[in-house]
Amino acid sequence: MIRGLYSAAAGLRAGQERFEAISQNLVNATTPGYRRQVAVTRPFAQLLIHRLGGNEETGLASSSYVGRLGTGAMVQELALDLRAGRPESTGEATHFLIEGEGYFVTRGESGDSYSRRGDFRLDEAGYLVAANGDLVVGADGRPVQAVDGKVSAGQLLVVQPDPADLVATGQGRYRLREGAALPQQVAAGVAIGYLESSNVDPNQEMTEMLTAFRAYEANQKVIQAMDETLGKAVNEIGRI
């Protein structure tokens, strides 16, 4: 019973983390360049179950193999769905779309961030900045500044980090995990006047949320049933 309770509790935890990932996807369904997160689960080690008994002829204990018992599952990681979103024309001279793989680099007080978001704007000093105010880093490693009020696609730095090294910080932005190597610059086409849409399909996310809810509810009922059973064992059987 204790193993079953532990397994159900692990299921609740995994379900909660799936809910959080799906919620983030739905919140960012309209965020340019956002790539959905996928909660990757893995099972805990399984236990071998044997039935113990006695041999009438020898008087020695014996056992027979029954099967395997699962001990629950856990979320191993939040992986990125690397499918690109649709290109959307905006006609804005400070909107950029990466054609193919790669990430823009922005620099703020907390360091460098990586994003597919290209919804930039010019600040009062003529520097290209992201929606959150961070400076956009150029191919020369310095903040991008407009020339005659314009920014060319060739001025922008595009790099390709290992997706496994990216840690989501919200709004379609990522930082590198501790100890990760700095990403290298890549030659990628950049279109002006376009944005990449989010690759989130709200219908798919709602379906997955319903599936996760049913699994969460099932584990919750298991815990409630075990709690009632243990309560009866303590309050009723223990009095006999």
C-alpha cells in the first residue's frame, strides 16, 4: 500500500508539472517566436514481485515470479518543440524573422538572452531593443544602432545554441544553463518586416490538458481511497 501511495503521489507531482508546461504554452500562444515546452516523463525503477511460499516436501521457503510493479513516473525535463512557427508579415522595419534555425541575442542587466522573437523597436538613442527593453546584440558583438534611422538584417547577430542548454525565462526568452558553452554565430537568413508566430496549437494544448487532468484526478482518487483504508485500519481494526 505504501508503494502504491508513493506511486500516486509521484503521479500527482508529474501531473502538476505537465499542467504548468501546458499553461505556459497557452499563455504564449500569441507570443512571436515562442516554441512550446513539452514535459518529458520517465518511470521510476520497477520492482520485481515474487510470491513467497513453502515447499511441503523439503520444508524450505520458495518463491515464484509474479511480475513487475511500477513505482510511478516523474518529469525528466522540459524539452522544446523545435518546429518553426508560421511567418507573418507586419511591414514594420524593426521586425525580423530568422529563416531556418538560430536565435537572436539580447543583452540586459541579467546578462545575455536568446530568443526567436524579432518584435524589436528603436529607442530614443536609436538603438534596437527587444520588447522588454534589452539591447539587441549585433554581428560585431555590440548593441545594434540604426544608421540613418534604419537597421539592416546583416547587422543582427544570429547564433545556434544547443537546445539542451537553454533554460526558459518566460515570454519566449532563454538563458544558457550554468557551464554551457557559448553558442557560435551562424549564417542565417533574416527577413525584415516579418515575425515568426508561436508554434503553439491551442486546440492541441487543451486536449493535452484534459488528458493530464484525468490522469491527475485518477491519482488523486487513489490517494483518497488509501487514506480512507488507512483511517479505517487505525480507527476501527485497531480497536478490536
